Amino acid sequence: MRANAAGFTGGSGPVGVVLCHGITGSPFSMRPFAEHLVAAGCRASVPLLPGHGTSWQQLNRTTWQDWFAVVDGTFRALRRECDEVFVVGLSMGGALALRLAQTHAADVRGIVLVNPSIGTADKRFLFLPLLSRVVPSLAGITDDIAKPGVTEHGYDRVPLKAVASMMDLWSTVRADLPTVTQPILMFRSETDHVVDATSARLIHHSVASAEVTERPLTRSFHVATLDYEAEDIFTESVEFIARHSSLSPESSPHADRGA
């Protein structure tokens, strides 16, 4: 395993949160988020997805079903320990979080998405499944972070078989979006060099949730959980969770920021 790639579980209490990282990334991109949730009184868990935190070649040997099995197991474990469980996803992790909501229905209390990925307008992706049979990887976009000197410790290559499997996940999630009824808080960077606006539009137009709040991020790029507005994401997510659970808003580390 690579340094900084380990999963994380911490905290205690009746409210649990599963955090899902993106493809080619690792729990490192979500750990500050998880630590903030722990400080706010939640039990938080960020699992390392199979094929991640090692090499892109290892990731190419896995599928979305492997990734989902891990986040599903993490969710089930937290559900046994906590009265209420929320799911959070960054990028492709957003697709996994939505799939958890589709699979577990009312057992998922709410959803927080950060630059979620469930589709693209990029026509080149249409040829990717065929290309993946002959080309193992391409140069990837990693560290799409506006803040200087920050890295997510992800892969610098994109394994194409894994991306083709991610596209299958996209299709599965999109087909079942009308079954999503949980409240959603979605953060979306106005400048994102990895994910375009297609996913956010699909979510807005297709879910059955009565509450879908989109929060624009003006200073952060794709990996916004490590970028300039990370603290805003963390604080507003705690407030969202508190509104929809037994978590006390006063438990937030920044609850007294206006005092």
C-alpha cells in the first residue's frame, strides 16, 4: 500500500457517515472531511477501495462491483453501530454514494456529493470501452486542486478497463436515480478539469428527492475536499447532517465561529 492511502474510521455516537473517494484516488482526499465529522460528534469511515492506493495496474484488475462491495460493507457495519447513517461521495465516489442510497433506501438518511461523476458530455468516452481492450492506460488528470502545493496522492495514469467499469456504474446509477428520495447537498466547482456539468444536471432532473441543494464552489477545482473551500464543505455538511438527524449543530468544531 502507498503511504497516505490507508482507510480511516473514527469517532462514536448515533450518527454515522460513510465517505467514498474517487477513482484513482484514495482515502487521503477524504480524511480531513472525516476528521471534521468526527470532531462534530459523528462516527465516520472512509474505506480504501480495491485497486486503489497501490498501482494503476492493480486498479485495472478490479470492477465497480468490487468497489461497491467495500462501501456497502462499510455502510452495513456503520448501520449496525449507529441509529442514522449518511453517505458522502467525491467524484466517482458520488456514484457509489448514490448507489448506496438506491440500495439501502430509508436506511440512508441523507447524501452529500462533491463534484459527483455519473456521466459526461465528452464524446471520447464512447470509444473508451473498445480502446480499453488494446490500451491499458492513458495519462490522467491528478491533483486538480487550485491551492498550491497540495496533492491527493492519486495515480498519474488512468487505467482504462477500470474506467470502462466506472461507466457501467454510471449507467446503473442513472437508471435508478428516480428511486433516490433522500435529501441531497451537492457541492460543485465552477472550474473542474475532470468532471463536467452533465452529472449535476442528471441528478437535479432525475432524483425524486424533495430537497436538492447545490452549492457552487468558486475558488476550488475538482478535488475540492483538499482545496480552498474545504472548510466550507465540511462545515455546511455538518449543518446539513444536523438538520436531518439527531446530531446537535452545537457539536460542530466551528459552531461558535460567529461568536
